[in-house]
Amino acid sequence: MRDKVLLKILNIEKNFEEVRVLHDFSMEANREEIVCIIGPSGCGKSTMLNIISGLTLPSCGEVINNSQNTSYVFQEDRLLPWKDVYENIRIVNDKSSHKTCMELIEKVGLKGFEGFFSCELSGGMRQRCSIARAFNYEADLLLMDEPFKSLDFNLRIGMIHYLLTLWESKKKTIIFVTHEIDEALLLGDRILFLTNRPTKVLTEFRIETPKMKRSLTDPSLVKVRNQILDLLQNENQPVDS
Ligand SMILES: Nc1ncnc2c1ncn2[C@@H]1O[C@H](COP(=O)(O)OP(=O)(O)OP(=O)(O)O)[C@@H](O)[C@H]1O
Ligand SMILES: [Mg+2]
């Protein structure tokens, strides 16, 4: 039988020269689970995703990643500037059909811009193109680093619903980093709240309401939001100040 845990991070340390970023950092994610991560700016969230993806090595500790493939929406869009929107999306999966690519382009609201280069797009459009690219890569683990940060309210809500629809059909494991509590409340099976540097998981919230049935006005979600706001007030010293 397959292990239900897809990803396990055990007692990771990560230092950049004298800067201690992650310290005794442990977490895990089950198959089909969405784990949201909230933590202060500069505490090491992107570093942690880079370690999971294998782009960065931990100073010590262990990462057990049982996924077949990992797809990554980076904090910055990292589009290929010499390729247009369509080609940026198709390049990660040359088996993907024209129809699939065009559907993705439509889903992220870029219909009509498929022939545009990244220098001709707004920041939010570039970000949506990078989301479509990540969705086009067949992977059972999806890492998303503040993917909706440059989007207006309506686009953000649209992308949250799209992500949930995608999750319902493909049941990927998703690690979703965000500074927006409401995104975490709508998407997460669990929300991990990180400390300031040197960073570890301070506490975890489990949200039992099925993801497709959530409303931000549900008393259970309001209660978790208030608990997170309390924590943010206690942890509100920016680490780089
Ligand atoms: N390649 C690197 N070399 C040196 N220091 C780095 C490197 N990458 C990250 N850091 C440092 O590690 C710390 C954590 O950075 P990281 O980008 O992981 O934070 P973050 O939690 O993602 O922040 P934000 O919410 O602002 O995106 C910062 O102090 C940063 O300066
Ligand atoms: Mg970051």
C-alpha cells in the first residue's frame, strides 16, 4: 500500500552564512492534502519551498519527497522572455494538446494574449501565465509561492475557485505559501503558522469544513481567522528590520 504521507521534512536547518533561517523545521503533507503556510516576510518560506523542490540543499536535516514530479509556481514569474504566453505554457509538457493549452490560457483569463511576450504583460498577467505553466506540468506535488499576490480581488477569488476545481479533479498535494489569511482559510486542509527566524512551525490549524463548501463568514473560519490575527499581532516584528 502507498504511504499516505507524500512529503516529510525532518529537523531541517538552513543557514546562509551567519543568517540562521530555518531551525529544527519539521512538517509533513499527506497525499491529496492542501497545506497552507503563513509566516513573516523573510522567515524562510521560499527557502523552504526551494529545499522541497531540490533547488536548495538544507544545511542539515532530511527531506523525504515521495512525489513522482514536483511543479513549482515561483514567487517571481520566471517566464522565458523570448517565448510568448502560449509557448511558455506548452514548453513544460510537449505532450499537452493545443486544446489543453488554450483551455488553461482561458482559465487564467489570458485569452487573446497567447501571442504576447512577458515584456508586453502586466505583473498579474505574467503571474497568471506562470500559474497556467505550473498546471500544465503533470505533477503530483504542486508548490505555490504567493501565486495570487499581484491579482485584484475578482481574479484572486476566480483563481482560488479554479485551483479548488483543479484539486478536486486531480487531487494533487499542494503546498501553498501566502500572506493572505482568507486564501489559506478557503484552500487549506491545514494552515501552518511559522515563527520569525530562526524559523520553525509555531502552530497548526486544521480546517474540517470541506473545501468546496467553505464561506469566509462561517463561524468556524471566522474563529480561525481571529486566532491567526492574534498570532500575527504577537509575531509582528519584521525579521529584516
Ligand atoms: N540565496 C540566498 N543567499 C543568501 N541569503 C538568502 C538567500 N535566499 C534567501 N536568503 C535569506 O534567507 C532569509 C529567508 O528568505 P526567504 O526568501 O526564504 O523568505 P520568505 O519567508 O520567502 O520571505 P517573503 O515573505 O518576503 O517572500 C532572508 O533573510 C534572505 O535574505
Ligand atoms: Mg518568499
